[in-house]
Amino acid sequence: IGEKGYCPSNSLCTVGGAIRRVNLTSNIITKFAGDYVFNSAEDEGAATAASFKSIDSIWGDTAGNMFVCDAKSHVVRTISSAGSNVSTYAGKADKAGNGGDKGSATDAKLYTPVDACGDTVGNLYIVVQRSRKVRKVDSGGIISTFAGVGGKPPSNYNECGDGEDAISAHFKTLTGVAVDSLGLVYIVDSGHHVVRRVFSDGIISTIFG
């Protein structure tokens, strides 16, 4: 389970179907979200009463909002900075799919989102593993494909799109994403054993592996 991003004076960990918070000053642990039962995603309620089918990664923005990838429910959910409410940020619960580009992220379908990370201008990048794509939700809640053409990749890695637009790139098994202070996006393709970087002009290249 991955926890990353901004979480002031606290550390998050997952236990069963719940997220727990450790205060790094007092060392006191409390339940932050989830009901310890793996169940269908239920929204618009108290975070501590929410259900998750899986908790695959957690990312926090600078305002203290948490974004949770629930891959088995095919959604990314957000927990308010106060930790009081949970709601769906992208995807439709228990409806796997690939559609919805250029529309509202909550009307789109995702197919196993396993990781997410945001940049400094309000975009959230989501690794959609079964689709072999990275999708982006902008600050206005509109979703689009950021990287990946989808489908089975060529057997020759040299034909997987380096030096071309990231939307045309091929991936094998996507597992992670990160964004640096310059807004460059790093994509982990563990199936190909590589890390690839997308520049501000949208061109992708392999930097490790």
C-alpha cells in the first residue's frame, strides 16, 4: 500500500478496509476513514463510516485533502481536509470501463485505478492499470487521457512510443505516477521494468530501465 503526498503532522496507514492516522507528535493512532469492511463504495457521508473494496494508494494535496484509489470499485475517492466527508472524485462505483474523456470525471468510467498524484495547478493524474493508460482530471473536474493508447503493447519495446506524444505510447503494467515541482510527470511501468517521463510538451521518454 502506498501513502505519499502532503499530510501535515500525521502519517496514514491502512488496516483492512480502513485508513488510520498516526499523529507524529503524540504517537496517537485514530481511524481516519473506512469501516474495516471491504464493501462497495458508498459516498457523500462521514469518512469513518465509508466502505472501500480496496485501498490501493493514498495521495494528499497541500490543502490536506486525501485522494484514495479504490481499484476494485473502479473509482478514485476524496476525503475532505477535515477528514469528515468522503465522495467520489473520478469514476463510477463498480462500473469498469474506459469512456468519458472530455466530460465530468464522475461520469467517466475507470478500469482498476491503482495510483494517483497531483500537480501544483490542480490536475490529478490517475494510473488506470487495466486500461494501460494515465488519465488526467483538471481543476474543473474534466477528465481526459494523458498518456497511453491502451491495448496490448508491441513485443519490441523500441516501438512503445518514446520520443512521441504520450497519448500514443504503449504500456504493459502501470503501477505508479508522480509529479515533480516543474510539473513533469513520471510513470512507472513495472511490466516493462521502466520509468518514463512526460515533458511539458507532452513528449514521453524512458529515463530508467
